[in-house]
Amino acid sequence: MQRVENGAMASGIQGAAWRKSSRSGGNGNCVEVATLAGGEVAVRNSRFPDGPALVYTRQEIQAFMEGVKGGEFDFTLA
């Protein structure tokens, strides 16, 4: 199993099936995610598909998603 760390080039992450939100609007400013073989979640900028990816544990992604759903990050839209 390939070990992937933060800052790894997204193009070099084997077996990653990148997905973006259907709400992205098609303007090229999207965040894409991929679930990795070890259970981690990689995140990349769709404008730079060969650029670096951030890699998070499932627990980190869960905590972030719960915060988003709970409105904790709404201040970023103000």
C-alpha cells in the first residue's frame, strides 16, 4: 500500500478517483477529494490537478464536515 503524506503530488497518488461537488458550478474553482486505500481522504485544487494534495484521516474529515454542517465556518462567507 502506498503511503501518502501532505504535500504529495496529486498526480502521483495511485488509484485516487478524484471527485468534486455537483455544486461546483463548473468555473474551475473546485476542491476535489479522493478516498485512499488506507482510508485517508486526499484533497486537491481542481485548477492544479498535478499539484500538491492535503491528506487527512477519516476522523479529521468527519470533524470538519460536522463543523460545516453545524455552521461553524459560515463566517468565511460573510
